[in-house]
Amino acid sequence: MEVPVKYRGVEVGRHRLDLLVEGTIVVELKAVKSLDNVHFAVVKSYLRAIGKEHGLLLNFAKTTLEAKRVISQPADNSHGSLAS
């Protein structure tokens, strides 16, 4: 699913979400040796772009599934931050 990234009301790019569950939870799928801070930052950016708070980061590269919760405050459009 693609969502626009806006800055001060102008579209400046697009994010491609792996999954959006029930319109509320962003799920990012990975297959990497280890999750890094950049992976969490990407999910937070997605959350801000669609004005949601909850995300899941799933890593399938380990023997057992690694699942991490990501929480972000929705963007406040009045300050020109990323928002939909």
C-alpha cells in the first residue's frame, strides 16, 4: 500500500507499506541478521505519514520470529512535519 508523505500540505514523496492491519497497525516485514535503529526509524516515519501510533517490526531471518512493537505519536500538521 502506498501513502503520500506531505510537508506543509505539499506531497514530497511516497511510502510503500508492507501491511496495514485494520487501518490502524503498520507491519514492516524484514529478513535481516539483526534489527537496527534505522528499521525502527522507518516504521516511525510510516506511522507519522499516516497519522497512526502503532506498528510491528517482524524479522524472519532468525530461527524464531523476532517481533518488536513500535510506538509513535501522530504528527501535528500545524508544524510542517510528515503527515497525510
